[in-house]
Amino acid sequence: MDDKARSLKINKNMEDFADVEEEMELRRGPWTVEEDLELINYIATHGEGRWNSLARCAGLKRTGKSCRLRWLNYLRPDVRRGNITLEEQLLILELHSRWGNRWSKIAQYLPGRTDNEIKNYWRTRVQKHAKQLRCDVNSQLFKDTMKYLWMPRLVERIQATNTRSVSTSDQLVINNNNNNTNMEHCGLIMSNPNGYIITSEHSNVAVSPSSDLTECHVKICSDQDLVEQQLSSHNYLDNNSGLMFGDVTKMQDESYLNWYENNVNGIIPNYSDSFWNIGYDEDFWLLQQQQQVIDNGNF
DNA sequence: AATCAACGCAACCGCGAAGAA
DNA sequence: TTTCTTCGCGGTTGCGTTGAT
């Protein structure tokens, strides 16, 4: 088929589509409560998939695409929206540094989060910083800022909020109730200057730095018992995965400590826990630190 | 109180891949 | 093998909300 014929065919298809759209009076824009209920009820009875026919059979005046998006991003029972945790922020930064804008891939490691939400988080929060620093989000400068300032800061804050409630690794709370995927969940384990900490019950990914945070290994733990066993036998190194499991009080990561001493300690003040409870604008503070480091050429 | 700009997020769009016919 | 349909992803848009003036 030559280009002209192909073009005519495409145009014809577009006309057909326009006719169908007009005939069916396809709706666009925000979903109503009634539409949501219709979609939920239909999927509860018939299951998801085959979105175009689903849209027709459910009597929804929407495209299959629109139905799929509404279900996956909003109506799905296990979807979580808003309040992205510190652990999740850290994970997004880490995974994005590895894979770039592979939002759906990143979302696989944050159960309940959609690719759309992660993408929005990146655009609104992360790119905002790049914009304010007047540098490109893909520039080495900005990547270094994330690597050496933002991520360690997140680790600090996670530590601050968790060491109060988790004194030993044996208190790990296993969250293992995701029924929709074959992933199983465990707590988040990460390195910090004081050893390894374990995060809240909502965490679901193991992060285990070997030298510094940005080199950490990330994997979904697939065996709850194994994780518990590893955690109770302090300082366990899994040679297969490269994951290290350790006790809060016993693990020390010297290379990270050295890097931290040289690069972060002089820059980031040692705030007490209460510091974060007084309404300080941490984004503003972070930007100040970033600008200071950039000005001094400290990377 | 009114206006405007910035922000956050839901929804849409275009494209390529995969599968079906 | 070719064509068509459907799906899923990443990029983009538009609108409601919020905060500043």
C-alpha cells in the first residue's frame, strides 16, 4: 500500500471513528460517581480486560482506554493515592536513577502506586527542584544533587522516624497481603550511618546498600520466612542477591560513613527529631543546601 | 474580596508492541 | 504474511485548588 492510499485509509478510519463517536455520544472529561459505580459493578461481576468490549457491555459511554485508565489509576481496590512516604520517595529516586522515565516499571516496586502518580510526583516535586536550580533534570549536576544530598537526607529522615519505633530487626512487621500480584512484601531495610534500619509496615521493598545508597540493591523479597530468618541472624549477606541484612545496632557501613563524613556532615546540620515537627520548609532548606554545594563546586 | 499565578492531579493523546483474524 | 484490533506506556494537557498579592 503506498503512502497516499494508506493516508486515505487512515482518514477513512478516522471518519468512521468520528461517526461511531458521534453515534455513541462518547463522554470525555471527569468521571461521575454513577459511571464509577457502573464500572466497579461490571468489573466485580465480569472481571477486567478487553476494555473496548467492556466499555460497550457495561453501557458506559466511554472508550475502553478511558475505562482502563479510570480503573487502574483510581477505582482499583488496592490503589493508594496521595501521601507518598519517605521510603517511597527514596525508592522513586533510586529507581529513576537506574531506569529513567520507566514509570510502569518503577511502579511495580511500589505496590498500590500507579505509574501515573509516580510520574506526577516526579514532575511536580523533583522537576520543580531542577527548575529552581536552573539546571536540567537529566544533567549530571542534578543527578549528583539527588545522589549526595536529597537521598541521604531522606535516609536520615527515615531513620529519625523509625529508630524510635524499631529497636531491633526482630520487630520487623511483615506486610504480606497483596493478592493481586505474585509479589510478596517485607519491610524496607536500608543503610545509614548508624547501621541498618527497618521501616514501617507499609514498606514492601528491601533496599540494601553495599557501599553507598545510590549503589544499593533493590529487590522484592519473595520469601517471608527467609527474610525473617536473615534478619534474626544478624549481618547476613545473601550471596545470590547481593542483599545484606543486618541489625540496627550492629551493622556499620564504613564506606558510606566515610562518604557521609566527607560530603554531608559539614553541610547538613544535625537536627533533632523535633526539628521536623516545627513546620520548617524542608524543600526550601534542601534547595539552600543544594545551591550551596553547587556554588562551592563540592561534587 | 477579587484577581492572578502556580501547583497538583486526573484524564487524554499518540505511538509502538503484541496478539488475533 | 499481512492487516486489524487491543493494550499499555510515556508525554502532555486542562481544570480545580491553593496561596500570594
